[in-house]
Amino acid sequence: MGTVYAIANQKGGVGKTTTAVNVAACIAEAGRETLLVDVDPQANATVGLGLPRSQVPGLYEVLTGAATADQALTDTAIPGLQVLPAGPGLAGANVELPRAEGFEQRLRECLEPVRDLFEYILMDCPPSLGPLTVCALVAADRVIVPVQTEYFALEGLAGLLETLALLQRELNPRLTVAGMLLTMHDSRTRLARDVEREVREHFPELVFDTVIPRNVRVGEAPSYGLPVTHHDPHSAGAAAYFELAKEVAARG
Ligand code: ADP
Ligand code: MG
């Protein structure tokens, strides 16, 4: 049975989608069957893998029972990487989901029939701790927390870890933190170096050794509908995501 990762942080713009898309692509490239589930109504992961925002059936149809996860699986340009797209109705799920008792388990139940098809399942979460993120964290075995190396990096992280601990106690005893990932790191600036040191001091065991540099190729890759590892495999950004994928796999 595959390992399920949620890429989560309630802050927006910290590199969740970029990390989900690129780690998924690297793992698939290493020959492992991989699924990326787009849990964010903004559908950036779906679009970043070259699929239309309007692709149906998507996760909304799956969560509401109009389609099975199997029916929503879609091939990407990367061999071994499939995506379960967000679909245009997903924003509504944040309102509709909490009306049903036990909604927190819904995504986990929906993914159960396809878990055996994949060695790795990655879920790109929205920038909030709303119902969709809760569903993803209940479906997950591990969480990867991207942290942008900027001034307010530490803000919200302690709270996020408390929320993860609460979820683990109440809803998902399997849940563990795979690691925190420093993203968009600009090694030329003292601020980035200071933030990195501070985050590593606060969370010594948790931070991945690999740091993702700020890299133009990483930022532009989604406009080509490709992970950076395929858009420019020789870029510093691609190299960092290949390293990270190895570290994620090694941490198990
Ligand atoms: P989130 O999903 O957390 O909101 P994104 O992954 O969408 O964050 O990243 C926010 C923005 O920063 C996007 O425009 C993305 O292309 C860009 N970005 C992410 N990581 C990098 C990086 N390492 N270098 C340059 N730009 C990046
Ligand atoms: Mg995103």
C-alpha cells in the first residue's frame, strides 16, 4: 500500500504546490507509480501539470460521490505520474463537507480503492486549515510543511504543529511530520541565512537538509504545464527537488 503525504501550511505562497508537483514528478521519474491529488480549489497543481482547471470529474465529484477516485485519475506528460484534478466545483466542498457527519474521513475513504495502485500519493493542500485540509490530513500518513525563508517564517509554525498534534490525537493516529522544507531560499541574503538558522534551531529534528533555492526556472515551469524537473532538468531548482525526493524517500 502506498504512502500518503499531505503538503500543508495554512500560509499561502510558501511553495506547497511547487513542492507537491516537483516531488511527485521526481518520485515518478525514479520509477515509482505516483499520484498527485489536487486538494486546493485554486487548482494550481492541476494546471501546473498541464491539465485544464475545468477538468471533470475532479476531486469535487469524488468527494460528493458523483464519481469514483478511479474515474477521476488522469495521466500527465510524466510517465508514472497521474493526477486527481481539483475540478471547478471544489471550492463548494469547503461549505458542503462539514454538513455531513464524519466528513473528516471522506477523502481517506474515497482514496482507499486506489491506494494499492500507487507507491506514493501526494496531496497539495489549500492555504488554510479548513475542511479540505482537515480531510487531507486525516487521509495522510505524513505531512511535509514548506516554509518560505522570509521574515515571518516562524510565525504560525508552532500553531500548525499543535493543530497537527491535535488531529493526530483525535482523528488520525498514523499522522507524522515527514519534515519542514525551507523554500525560495536566496543564499545571497543575510535574511535567508538567518531565517534558516532560526528555523533549524527551533525545530532541530524536523527540517530537511535539502533547501530549495529561489530559482527563476521553478517559478516559470507551471506556465509550461511542466514540473521544473522536466522544464529545465539542469536548473538549480530541479537539482534541489531531486535531492529532496531522495531525502523524503529515505525518511520513509
Ligand atoms: P503555495 O502553493 O504555498 O501557495 P506556490 O508553490 O504556488 O505556493 O508558490 C508561490 C509562488 O512562488 C508561485 O508563483 C511559484 O511559482 C513561486 N515559487 C515557488 N517556489 C519557488 C522557487 N523555489 N523559486 C522561485 N519561485 C518559486
Ligand atoms: Mg498552492
